[in-house]
Amino acid sequence: MSTKDDLTIRIGGEGGEGIISSGDILTQAATRSGLNVLTFKTFPAEIKGGYAMYQLRLSGEKIISTGDGFNVFVAFNEEAYKVNKSKLTEGTVFLYDGGGAGGFEPEELPGVTSYAIPMSKIAKEDLGTYRSKNMVALGAIAHLFSISFKNLEEIVTSKFKRKGDEVVEINIKALQAGKSYVEKELKKTDTLKVASLEEKEDIIVIDGNAAIGLGALLAGCDFFSCYPITPATEVANWLSNFLPKVKGTLIQAEDEIASLGNVLGAAYAGAKAMTATSGPGLSLMSELLGMACMAEIPCVIVNVQRGGPSTGLPTKHEQSDLFLAAHGSHGDASRIVLSCDNVEDCISLTIEAFNLAEKYQTPVILLSDGSLGMRKEGIKRPDLSKVKTVERLKHDSSSNGDEPFMRYKITDNWISPMSIPGMEGAAYVATGIEHGETGAPKYTPDNHELMGKKRFEKIKNVEDDLPESKRIGDEQADIGLIAWGSTQGDVTEAVNRARAEGLKVAALFPKLVYPVPIKAIEKFNKTVKKIMVPEINYQGQFADLIQAATGIPVIKYNIYGGFPFTPKEIHNKIKETI
């Protein structure tokens, strides 16, 4: 039997059968065994029913994408088999619910190693509870592919202990029943198993949404308000458990408009404040985004993108809110837009989002996406000693003299000192009305031009505040790729494969997507013959922003079916384009 250093397991079945919880448990067990894990999951928008899928890629090496497909597929029902049948190619392994009592029997698949495991029958007849079917499957998977059974038992015990000893006992019995069936009834004929590594210390298993919540706490966030929306709700769920423990405030508002209104009020009063939403919610927030710009109030808006427009694809993957994030407001409303590319990045870039909001007294939109928000990874525990936070420039009351407080004073860097309500001699009114330096309404053409310039000029060089955009590949290349968001991992794998074939390829990965990082892109353009921008939307939104800001022509490569790129797709496109 051979150890495979890179194994991908996909579990598919009916929503409500425990597909997602099975994947989460398996992910934790593998991580505890010292493996690197990266997951992808999708499920129907309905409360219950419909096809659900969980995929985890396991390796002893660092993982940066979900990969090209799977080595092992576990089908909880016939529908899941039919959805994935075309991907069951030579060399793959197929586990399915066979043997009657709710199972099914697929046709013979050439070159595929198939194992029939009567999950439903064991759960119903031997254990007396159909709900334990997913645990039967987990026991079988763990034994077949050498995933630590001890770790599995410990995680299941921890997960269910709050529900009582009886629930823990039935789930452990189900795990053991799955393992026992494989031991006694099956002969393993495939050669796949995962590497056995030493358990790593200081590793936490966390998804992208929780990582954003953690980053917010580390940045000093003390106020959060939102309205629940898929796939961003888990940011709020995580913060609801931890924000009160640091004496912060969390409010579920009646809608997205009210949630950003709450955030602006709290930020005006001195709090570091954040909300989280998805595309439809960000649309509703557009008017108040304009007010945050006009009143120069620091705030962070997290947008976990999903498929659109309208209700669209609530549980699917897309990168189609960039135009909305960059330009979604009436008038000339400035803002900063950042984009996360992996789970660890969700922590560090959330901290950066707060720092930029506080420094520039402006709204900062942090873009994630459904795939990244729900993705789990085992990452190194953050080093708190390295966390650096920025506080807003505050008014010094002793400097007033006989002059009135000028909240919007024109300064050399266009950033004006803020006061906090209650500061002596520093009261002002923050409204959406155009104002002069004191904050009083002022509508003259000269003033509107000056204040409009102020709001944009202060963030003009924000690119210099961020670390230089990461660049990989050849110093001089036939083609350069510019990727943003979670697409970066797939691009990295594709570039590495292309270079291994002798192709001259490079890639640039900006964290700042608006204002467009012109300096980094122009520098990159000088080292490549042509630029391609792969992104998951129909229009090629970042490609258009790049061309508008720099005049550099780019090749668009777009998919928009609700799933991420695979490295293979990008690799093939690189070869085709060259």
C-alpha cells in the first residue's frame, strides 16, 4: 500500500444527512494528525433537502487550493453518485451506501475501485437510528485511508458531550460499526492512504468567516451590528460568542440599512465598528456608505460574496461584487476595498482594514466569498505580539485657542483630527450634507470641489500603506496573471505547473483592489508580454478596473457557474494564451 502525500476526499449526499458535519469532523481529525487540510463545501439554499457536498484535501505539504478534483468519493445516496459519476475516472476510489435498506447499486465503473458499505442498513437496523448514518461512513473512511480513529473518537465525543452521554455513545458506536464493517467484510484493493505525521502544536482549525471575526477582535473591534445573510452570518455567530467577553457590543439589526447605521453611530462615538453582509445587503447599504464617506467616519464592511444578481445563488461561489464595492453609491463616494485570498489572510487583512479605516477616516470594504468564508484550514495560531493596530487621529482640545473646532480642517495629508462626543470645545455635527471645515452646511462650488478633493486625495496613496503586492514566477515572462481573492491559490498552482513545463509565466496578487494599485500593476506590466486576469464573474470586473485606471490592455478569463477555478483550468488557459 502506498502513502499518498496529496489526497482529496469528497462526500456527497442529501442536505440534512450530516454531510457538512461529517466533513468538519474529518477535517479536525486529519489536522490533529499533523496533516494540512483545505476544504470546500456547498449545499442547497433550502433549509433541508437537495444535494450537499463537502470536499477536503489532505497533505503533509502546504495546500493553497482545493485542487483539480478528488481521489476518493463517498456517496450517501444515488443522487450524489449521479452528480459525480462523470468525475469517477480511472484510479479513483468510490464508497457508496449499498446493501439495501435505503442503499443503491451503481453500475460497474472501469478502472474505479468501488466499496459498498451499507451505511443506511447499519444505522437503521443495527444501531436503531438513521441519523447515525454519517458516523458509520466516517468510521469506514477513517479505517480505509488510515486517518486516526482515536482522533475521530475524541472529536466526536467533544462535539456531542453537551447533548449527553447517550448521544455520545450512539455516535461512537456508529463510528465503530463503520470501522468494523470494513475490517470484517471488505478487502482493501486500492493503494491510497494518507501520511501519518506528528501532531503539530499551535495549530487551530478555523474557517474564513470565523477568521474575520478573530481578526476584528485582534484589531480592537468593540462594536458589531448586522442582519443575518448567507454566507456571511457565521461572522456574526462567531463574534456573538466572543465579542461580549471583551466587553464589546453586538446587535442584530432589523435590516442591513439599520446595521450600517448602528455601525456609523458607534464609530462616530469613538468605537471601532464593523458589519458583515453579502451582495444584496451591501446594495442596501450604499446610501449609508456615501454618508460614511461624506462624514469621514471610519468603519469596516465585510462582504462575503455570493452568486447574484438578486437572490441569485445564496450558497454558491462568485467574485461579482467588485463593481458594487468600488462604486456602489450615488455621487463621488470614496472608499478602500481589500480582498482576502486564504483563511490566514482573513485574520491579517481584517486587522489591516480596521487600521486603514481609522487612519483615513473612511469606510473600508473587505471582500471575501462564499467558498473562502466556509473553507476550513489548519493555520498557525496568531502571534499576538506581532499584531499592530492604528488609532484615529484625535483632536487635542488644548490646541483650540480662540478658534472654533474644525472637524474637516484642510491639512497637508487631507486627514483631519476627529473629536469624540463629550470632548470640551470640540462638538460638531456629522451629517450627509456637504459642509465646510467646521462641519456646518456649505454649498458653494469652491467648497464642494475642495471637500470632494479632500475625500479622495487622502486615500490616493493608500497602496503605499500596504505590503508590496506578492509576485511569483519568472522575472521576465511571456504571460503574467493578476488574480484577486481566493482565486490566488489556484493561480499559484497553475503557474508552478506551467513553469515546470518550461513556460515563462508570472503572477501578481494585490490585496488592494480599489483604488486600483496602479504602481504595482504598471511595474508588473513592464516584466510581462501580456496580462491575463482570471476571475469568477461574467463581466471581468477587476480587468475593467485595471484597464480604466492604467490603460493597460488585459485578457479576460471568466467563469461564473457557482464554483471556484481549478488549477487545471487556469493551467490550460495559460498554455492556450501563450
